[in-house]
Amino acid sequence: MAKKIIFIVMDGLGDRPIKGFGGKTPLEAAHTPNMDALAAQGATGLMYTVGEGIVPESDTAHLSLFGYELDKYYPGRGPFEAAGVGIEVKPGDVAWRCNLGTVDEKGVILDRRAGRIESTAPFAAELDGTEVDGIRFIVKPGTAYRMALVMRGHGLSAAMSPNDPHRIGEKIMEVKAEDGSKEAEFSAGVMNRFLQSAYRKIAANPVNEKRKGAGKPVANCMLCRGAGFMKKIPGIEERYGMRACCIAGAGLYKGVGRILGMDVLETPGANGLPSTDVDAKICSAISVVQGPGQGYDFVFVHIKAADSLGEDGNPQGKKEFIEKADSAFGGLLGLKDAIVVVTADHSTPCEEKAHSADPVPVLVSGHGVEGDAVQTFSERACKDGALGLMKNGGEFMQKLMGFCKK
Ligand code: ZN
């Protein structure tokens, strides 16, 4: 019987020694009996998810983690964000990630998030479905001030510069073709015409009257970046022959799942924040691999908050969140015909408050996985594991699929 895989990604889990923890990392300082038991039963190692010396973004890291070659398949950030808000991104589409913003009458940026406006839904609804020169614009709201935009039609290219200068006090920019191709020239021209009418529609939205009355910044522009051209990507099922689903709170990771052909399971209480319901996610993962009639072979479970707490420079919060997650992992011990993976997409050291190129710890535990001498799960302990130091996610996936055949 083919084995099932529960693949848990604890975003930004890896870290460096913290003085306040006597030189231990947050993962080492945390009390993690369940991860330690999984590591003790299973095989461990370290992995560069994208490659040695590369500081990964979460989107590239996930794609590489699941064994996809980035030069061949990475479509840019926009498609992941668009898929994350529920747009079915198709090959040939160009997708952007966008914010609502505030500019003055000269187009100089006053606020890149329009006063952290609570919802972009009324603005997106007005822009969604716009057509310019035969290109259709699909616009959907993301969380708070974020939205996603997809251009659909013939002859598009993603070789376009952003209109977002990324800095307050600078002028919003024209979108420019980034190569000399006629597709890029066409796409940039269409995008600029769309944006000119979009700025007017956004500024005229009745929501702004209320915001003005409340003394809040109005939304009067959309800032777009990360244009990406959607390529045809073989899904997990096509690539590994495993029916896959995704359990995640934050949009980007649902996008990763959708783009890789996974069914995105909505789990109440999964919100991508430290308050997320890890128990509910793990219970859901166990039930879809072992429950009757569910029939998933590969479950990607994304747990976000360790990364956010690392970026906040909060080792105590990161340690406590790791403990909270671990306490939900008890049910993963002793699953039948299933393999559990716990790893990270990249390290987010609290002292850096940013992603780093440090390799991440990984454990593989379950039926058919021969154990090694490592008894605990941490950056330091996993150095001695049987999986060794892996050069990218592709190498790891090969080893993982090898365990499945045993
Ligand atoms: Zn990440």
C-alpha cells in the first residue's frame, strides 16, 4: 500500500543562538517533546531549501522545497498572491500583487497602505472585469490593504517594471517594458491605460468620503509589483503521483497549494497568526490521510507564525509559539502507513529580523523510515542526522519518495 505524507512547514523555524537563552536557539530552548520523539524515531538532517548561500523568499522556498526547479517553474510572486486570494491563475496570465495607497495631487506617495485600510473589497469589485485592448483585468481583494490583479488575454509578458517606487515621498511611476519585446511593450501600455482609469475609480469610491470624515488617509491609487507570467506547472499529483491537499491560514501558502494542484482545505481557526489553531490544522491533516473516504496522499500543512515572530526580533514569542505548535503534534506519533515531515522553508533568525541563508532542520518520521542517532529536533542536533546536509528541496524530495517506496 502506498504511503501517505503529512508535510509540515514551520515557516522561518530555523534560528541562531540567543544570548538570553544561554546560547540556545528558540527551537533548542523550546520544550518540544513531540518533535523530539518524531526525530528520535526518524531520520534527520539539514537542508538548504533553494541552495547554499541563497536567502530564500517564502514563495521560491516552497516551490524548491517540493522539488520544483526554480529556473524552470518559478512564475514570480504575483501568481502566488493571486492564487492565494482564490483567482484561478492560468498559463499565459500575468499576475501582480497590489496595495491600495495614498498619493497627493502630484502623484507623490504619502502612504503605501492607505492608512492600513481594512478592506479593498469595494475597490476591487469596481475594477474587476475591466477590459483594455482585449485584455481582461481580474481584481480580487486580499487581506486588509492588499489585492491581487491578473491580466488575461493574448500576447502578454511579465517583463514590466512596478509602478510602486516602494518609498514614501517618491512619485508613483509609469509601468515600463523591461525588455525590448513587443509583448512587453504591449503589456506595459495596456497596464498603464488600466491604471489611469483605476486611479480615478479608486479615488471616487464612496468609501473615501467616510475615511475623510474620520480623518483617515483616502485610498486613491493602487501600487503594483511582482509581475509574474504564469507557466504550466505540473502539480504534485502529476509529478509524484500523490493526490495532494493544502492546509494553510495565510493567502500566499494557499496560493502555493493551488498552483501545485492541491485542494485547499479551509480550516476554521487557521489564520496565519500566533493565535492560529494548530490543533485544528493537525487534526484536519490526520483525518484526510487516515479518515475514511478522504483519499489524500500528500498533505501540506503550513504554520506561519515562527517566521513573523523572527521578523519581529522576538525570540521568547518564537519559542512559545514553537511549544504551542509542538503540543498539537502528539497525534502525529504512531500514524499507520504515513510519514511525517517537519521542516521550514528558510531560517528567520531573531537577531537578523529577516530571512537568512542558514540551512533548516528537517525530520522525516514514520513507517519505513530508518531512524538515526539524533534524539532531539534542532538546528544543531540535525547536523548529525542520516539525511546529511541537502543542497536543495529537490534532493530532499528524492529521499522522501525513496522512504515512501520502502
Ligand atoms: Zn517563509
